[in-house]
Amino acid sequence: MKSVALAIDEPTPRGIAGAIGRLISSGDLAPGDRLPTVRDLAAELGVSPATVSHAWQALAGVGLIVSRGRSGSFVQKAHTEWIPPRSRNLAGQPVARLDLSTGTPDPLLLPDLAPALSRVSSRAGTTSYLDSPVLPELGTLLRTSWPYPVEAITVVDGAMDAMSRSLDLVLRFGARVVVENPGFPPIFDLLDHHGIERLPVELDAHGIRPASLAAALKHSPAAIVLQPRTHNPAGVSMTAERAEELARVIRSSRTADNTIVIEDDHSGQISASPEVSLGSYLPERVLHIRSFSKSHGPDLRIAAIGGPEHLIDRLVARRLLGPGWTSRMLQSILHDMLTSAQTIDEVSDARRIYRGRQKALADALAEHGYSGHLPDGINLWMPVEDERNAVVQLAAAGIRVAAGTPFLSAPGGQFIRVTAGLVRDDFDAVARHLAAAIRA
């Protein structure tokens, strides 16, 4: 009891919550530990019980503690062992007034599935387990819209399925993989699961920094994993000039002759940036993934992957020994949506609205003293003075954001990720809270 009070320098709701959060992060307070009662801690700090109660509410709001009525309040135990480690801080936590932690699209901006469902239900399906895994009409459509001439394309069950199967083609125990810093936490978890060493590379406003990539390539990586546009969480998009420069760095490296590039274009159709791929310069070693979850619906679970025929054939052959293929009914629905004038307009409207929301929030943040680049897509990556304090303070204001640590592939700096695409109105109030949290 005494040690908790001694750790609190600022006896305000924000100060108390921040101190408790640091004790939990450091391990001084372990999962299941009982916290002082509100009255006991208030008396020891010389503040009102309401002050401590507000701090407890903020900590409960971000899932750090749980109240058990008369039994007291306890450090929360993890009940999400089935979720990969870096995703657990986003799972199973209380609903906030405004949840900006998810990285998911606004459900109100997803196209209506009903027309496509009504049109394909009578003709979708298959009569053979060995039919082509890709509907011919969908395959043709994907080829005509691919960012470069590609040898082969197949369809899988979402971007992470495509990423996992792509890595399976090239990884061996002890291999190294180049990853972006920051990057997407499930990719780090996937590599850790396979015992793969990560080689972090730094980003700027145009994507991976060429000098950082050149340094990483000296370690002979098996693969380079990158997000060509609408980067999650950084919100940057690679330019064609940067793609050409990175391709030149890869081609000129004597230790990267067998390195494969895996591109995750997870939000393509809601991106405000042009489509770009290193496949335009290195088609023989690029696997390009295009997901339709952000634009057409996460539960469609469809992504396309294109690349050299010998790699795609191996991927398809391995899938035949597992799930076999992605539902041709879902493929029919996706093809219908990709060719429907109504759906095309709905996705275009969503892209415009997301861009408008990012601009509105950026302008409001500037009014409150924060300036940064205008992100592409739905996420905003913000440096903060104290990550835990920022998350807790925003939770106390009813706003939930994602802590930045899981997105970092190398230590350095403190951040939060804000799903700005979910801010529909009241931009000034959200910006005011965000700006205050940055300095918390």
C-alpha cells in the first residue's frame, strides 16, 4: 500500500493513473495484485476519494485494472492468450465513448453488400475440388488493375493469410527479415513465432529510407516486408521515385541476390496516393498483396497476391493441402462489387471522406499547437512525451487510442496510434484532447 502512494508524485487523477500505469508496466504491480482502496489511498495522498476514483476509472477504461465490487480493485489479468502478444492491448477492453484504437474502417463507409449478394447467390459455387482457385473473371479483372505486369495471381483469405503464406515460401530457421519501424504488430508476432530475426529499417515521408535499407541488406535477409502506401501506423505512402530508388539499392546489393520483397497494399482502394510497387522494377522477386478488407469489408476475408509464377504455384499447391481455395462464392461477390458502378462510387466516396476527416483533424490539431504531415488512409501516428500517460489521459476523456509500443520493431520514442478515419465530427474537441495528451 505504502509503495503505491510513494510512487505518486502528482496527486491528481492524471498523475495517480500515470503512476499506477508505470508500476504495472515495470512489473512492480503484477497481474492479480490488489490495489489500495479508494479511501485508503485518498487518505494517504491527502486528496478526496473522488480524485482517486477518477484515476481508477481511467485505468479501468484502458484495461489495466478491474473492479470486483467489495473485494476491491485488481491489476487486470490477461484472458486473451489466443491473441498474439502485440494485439492483446487492443482486445477485450471496455467500450469507450470514442474508440480510435482499432485501425478498422468506418462501418458506415463500407459499401452495401446486399445488391452483390442478391446477384451472385444463384450462380456461385463449385463442382470440383480441383477447379482453378481463382474465378477466371476475377483473375482477369485483377490482372488489368495490377500495378505492373505480373506472371501469376491467386486469391487467399485476407492480407495476413497472404503474408503468412508468402513468408512460408522463403523462410528457414535462423533467417532474417527486413521490417519497417514502425510497422504492423501481427507481422512482428508472425516472425517471432517462426524464430526469425527482424532487421528494422527507418521510414520518412516517402517510405523506407534507402540508406537504412542498404545497411539492413548487408545481413543477407531472406525477405523485405513493406507497406507501399497508406502505411499502418505511420500514414505515409511510397512515391514512384522512392520505389525505383529502393529497387536500385536491392539490385546493387551483393548480399541480397536471393532476397524476396513482400508488399502489403492493405488499404489500396481507400488510399489517396497512386498505386506503386517495386514489382515495376524487380518483377522477378516481388510478391505484391492487395487486400479488400478496408475498402469493401473486413469480413469478406479476401486478398489477392501476385508475383513470379514459380512462387505463386508453390503457394497454391501448399494451400490445396489445407483450405484448398478461397470460397468462390465470396470471390463472386467481390467481382460483382469491383465491377458495380454503385459500389465503385461508394468506395470512391469513402476514400474522399477519409481524406477529408484526416484533413479536418490535422487542421484542428494545428489550432491546438500540433503540426505533422497529413496522413494517407485512416490512421494517425503521433509522438508523445509519455505513452502510458497519454493513453490513460485520453481514456479518462472517453477516447481510446492504441499505444505505440507494439508497432515498434526497434526501441526508440513513444507514440500513440489514432484511427482518425473514425472521427466523424467534433474534430476540435478530439484535437484538444489529443494535443493535451501529447504533453501528458
